[in-house]
Amino acid sequence: MITEPIKMYTTTWCPDCKAAKRALDNKGLAYTEINIEEVEDAAQIVMSVNGGKRSVPTLVHGDTAASLSGFSIVKMNAFLSEAGLA
């Protein structure tokens, strides 16, 4: 089954973003990284799914979106489960 990659909204300086990328890499899951400081409208997308907060990393897959700010593997697994990727 081919699925679209996860969209991961990030910044270059975010340690939680680096941790989330490592976790997805370790699981062998594809993602597209979108830097909210460089891509027009990316910050607005992040704020629209996070109650107005500019929270990174934010992961989006289909209709599922979650902020993984304060990264933990528990948050990552909850997102993956909700998105049908676990």
C-alpha cells in the first residue's frame, strides 16, 4: 500500500524537530519537511491546526494533525496510530 509521506512542519533550530525526524527515520516512515520560516503560508497552516500556536514540529497526514512540541515517543506513536500509520 502506497501512502503519501507525512508532512512535518519544522524550523532549523528546533530540537524537538530533530528528535521527531530521528524517530520517523528509525521507523522507516517517509516524511516531507516544510520549514515554516522559509515556506510561504506554512506557519499559517501550523497555526490553523494548533489553535493559533506556532508549534513545531507539527505532523500532518491526511485529516490528522498533531503538534509534537515537547517531543516524546508516546506523542509520536499516538499521532501515527490516529493517522493509521502505526
